[in-house]
Amino acid sequence: MTDWLVVIGLTLVAGMAMPAGALLAGVERVRPKWLDQELRHGIIAFGGGALLSAVALVLVPEGIAKVDALASASCFIVGGLAFMWLDIALYRNKTPASQMAAMLSDFVPESIALGAAFAAGGHSGLLLACLMALQNLPEGFNACRELRASTHYGVRRIAKGFTLMALLGPLFGLLGFGWLAAYPEAVAAVMLFAAGGICYSVFQDIAPQAKLERKWAPPMGAVLGFVLGMVGHQLTMG
């Protein structure tokens, strides 16, 4: 099988974890009530930890390896400012979707990186795709709950939307494979821009929602989410 078909397949499978997470968010409440609350907040924290792992172990290390310190800092800060502007715009339009934006800001650059890795003859594409899928599942769960709370959309409609968004994976994967692989600085800039946006989103929206009064277990979800990324990174580097 040619590499470009592998890129399409892996990015599509990773992307389909987003609607799968949305459907999981539609599962009826877990009993008892305290377990339902802690489980949902734990999944929110897990998604935040997975996003932080993507920033710390994939996006930033890959990005700073290709561009100088000034360019790295500039791209990161511009990404944070862009997501702050997006957050303000969504709030003013009464359509909060910050977690969906964070999910896409993670998925798109990693799809580009996966395509570029295959074009460069790398062997880490399969593990990166698995890591992307495991990140997208809790992120799809969290983004679906956010949209359900702020709009009239049902789970199935949101899942259909996320399915269409999953098609961005093959699109940007092929972009990285066929064109951007020849411009590593451009790939690095995209990664650092996304990392800045994710960092803003985690501390503005995701981390505050993960907290429960007098409950200490949900934050462990963030630890487990980061460990997921750490193990995936170590396997990839191996």
C-alpha cells in the first residue's frame, strides 16, 4: 500500500474518535450520582492532560527544532492571542465552542505532522495516529458536552458534525505529505501556533471545568491524560 493511502487511513481513523467521543457523551447517566459527576469531570481533566501532552511532547519539541527562539516565541504567543480572540468572539455570539476549537487545533497540526513524517520516511506514523485517536476520544466527549450545554443541538447532530470534521485529517495529512514536508519551517510554525492556542484553551476553559468541590479524584484524569501522551512519545522515539 502506498504511503499516501496509509496517511489517509490513519488520519481518518484518528479523526473518527471525535464523533465516537461525542456519542459516548450521550450515554445515559451513571449511577450513583457522585460517580457520574466524578467520571465526567475526570474525562474533562483527561482531555486537558492529553492536550497538554500534545503541546509538551509533540507540538513544541517538533516546532522549536526547526525554527529559532524568536520565531518560536512569536508563533506561540500569536496562537494564544488568536484563541483568546476566538474565545471572545464565541462568547459575544453566545456560542461557546472553545473545547471544539482546542480539539481541532490539536488534530490539524498533528495530521500535518503525520503526513510530513511519512514523506520523510519516518516510522512513527502509526504510533502518532494511535496517540491522536486516544486524545480525540475524550476531547470529542468534552466538546460534545460543551455544545449540548450551550446550544439546542443533540448528540447525533453533533456527532455528524464531528464526522465531517474528521475528514480534515486526511486533507491536512495529504497536505503535509505532498507539500509541507518540503517546508519544515512552515510545519513548525503551524505546530507552535496550535500549541499556544491549546495552552490558552486548557487554562481558560478546560481546567476550570474539571474541578469539583471537595473531590480530589477528577484531577488525576489530567495526570493520566498526560501519561498517555508521555508513553506514546517514548514509544514513538524508540
